[in-house]
Amino acid sequence: MAQASSSERRMDIGIGSYALFWEGSERNPDRLGIADMIDRAAQLDCDVFQICDDARIEDADADELAALRERAARHGLRLELGTRTIDPDHLARYVAIARALDARVLRSMIQTHEVSGGIEQAVLALRTTLPLLESAGIALALETYEQLPTEDLLRVVRTLDSPLVGICLDPGNCVSALEHPDDVIDAVAPFTLDLHVKDFHFARQEGWVGFTFSGARMGEGLLDLDHELDAVYREGRRPAAIAEHWLPWQGDAATTIARERDWTEATLAALRARR
């Protein structure tokens, strides 16, 4: 897949580990490895594959990381990396892994205890990491989710005031904190360095008592995809759009994986139609 020049570049589209959650899990008898996931992203004609929250990457030695990087390069794929926490030692380790993979975006998530003393606690931790990001040329995208109010996350990013520290936008994550997805989109779009795209919906629990909030096939849930893409991309920003899912287990591996693949294809088709 030929890479477009920066002057003609469109929205990069890809998948992440969460689009292969069940196929890459131990519940799958033919569990995919990270190399297999890179191959799958290439088969789906993606521009990007994000290795996200897959602890197996931490066990890869230098030769194995180089092999993954070269595998992606042969496919014309750009790699991104994802983890959790802003602990400086942990992020230093992941910056090193990202460099070995030639991954220019590192997604992470601020944990509740990391702001228990106020957002300055997070700012100080991230200031420790900032020189590493600058020397490596790696952007850190902090994900929106329910453990940290979006306004607090934005205060952290604004205080650091660095082009290498921004937001990984995933509006569905914030619903359980009673934040409206469209409000989250509008607030963080100017700071978005990475974009997770998944649909979601509510369903009555059995017996009509309470609700379940879970994933949905793209276009069948509550995500306003047009609004999300317009808000993020209208000012010329070009973060990658990474397909993900919240797919409940469907009773057996074959059924679950078949639905997971269908949801991935639906999300990629929706993104390409709006490219």
C-alpha cells in the first residue's frame, strides 16, 4: 500500500487490538498473535494497526520487535502502540518499545489514583515523560474514559501545552460517567491525536429492570459518526481513525469471531464511505 504524501494525505484508517479482542483472546482455540493481527490489518487494506493493551508486546525482545516493525513495513502499515497509566517508568518502557516499532503514537489512560491528589499530580508525572517523547518524536494520546472527567483531562493537556501530548478520543467510554458523547467530541476535537471509532447502545436487561450499555454494529447504535469525524477533521487535523468494538461474548468462539469480523468490516466501510 503506497503511503500518500503529507500534502495529499487523507484520513488514515485502521484497526486496533480491540477490533480483534476475541480472536486474540485465550478463548479462541486459534488465538491470533501480534504478527497475525498485523497480517489481518493488511488483509483489510488498513493504513494503521494499533497494538493496544496487549501485554504480549512487553515480552518481545529487540529482534522480535524489529520483526514486527519490518512485517508492518512490508505491508505498508503504520504501527501505533497503546498501554495504560502515566507512571513515568512504565511510559519510558513503552516509549522504548514504540521506538523499536517505529510507532509515532502512544495511547495511554490516566488512572484514578494518578489524579487522587489533583490534576497537578498527573501534570508532574507527564512532565517527566515529555523529554522522552520529544527526543523520540512520539505523541502521547490520553484517552477519554469514565475514570477521569473530560474537563480534567483537558486541563492536564492544556497545562502541559505540548504538541506531543493530546487526546485519544473515544466518546463511548464517557457515557457511564454521565457525559454525553457529543459534548465530549466537541470539547476534545481540537486536541485529538488519535481516534477510536466504535458504536454503542443501551438495551433493557432481561426482566425490564435496568439497562445494559454495550457495543453495537456500526450504524445500528447511538454514535453520531458524521459529527465525530467532522469535529475532529474539519480544521485539517489528521489523527488515524482506529476501529474498535465492545462486543459481548456470543456463547461460543465461532459465533463471536464471525460477528467480530462483521462489525470490523462494517466500521471500516463506514469510515471509507466518509473519507
